Amino acid sequence: MDEYTWPTRRPNVPGQSPEEVWTATLAALPLGATVTGEVIGRQPFGVFIRVDGLPGAVALAEIIAMPEGMGLPVLGARVRGEVIGHAEHNRQVRVRLHESGTSLG
């Protein structure tokens, strides 16, 4: 397996358009909200996270928003962080991972 992977396509949410999914994501995850989820993709610049409880929502935790000395979490790792922004153009939630962000049970 390659060290770096892209996440698979964002799942469709039955009965909701992509716009409705994004609107619900923004409402559920304002700036400062705590996010938990599973790492579904890794790139040299950060990790993509499937957000718990929000079908279709994807978060991105960039290396520059990780605690100093923290390595990239592996695929499938459970992580926790804080919402620091929203990227309208690709409908991603930007997240700063917490130091204790990996190895959640």
C-alpha cells in the first residue's frame, strides 16, 4: 500500500443534495467546534477525516495545524480536533488536531 492516499469519493446522502449536506455540515460544525472521526486519506500536507455523525462531511487537518512533533495519523486512525475554518470551494471543514487526537477508542 502507498504511504499516501486520497479519500474515496464523498458518499451521497440519500434525500439530500450536496448543497444541503454542506449547509448541514456548516450548521453542525461552527468555528471552535470539536470534531472526531476516522482518517480516510493521507497526503504529505495532511490527513482527510470522515466526520462522525455527519454523512458526507469531510475534514482536512493540514500538517501546519498539527501539534509540533506529531506525525501524520495512519489510515483508519481515530482523531479529534477543533474546527478552524471552512473551505467553500471544496466543501471541507478545516481542523486543527489535538495532541491527544490519535488513538481514540
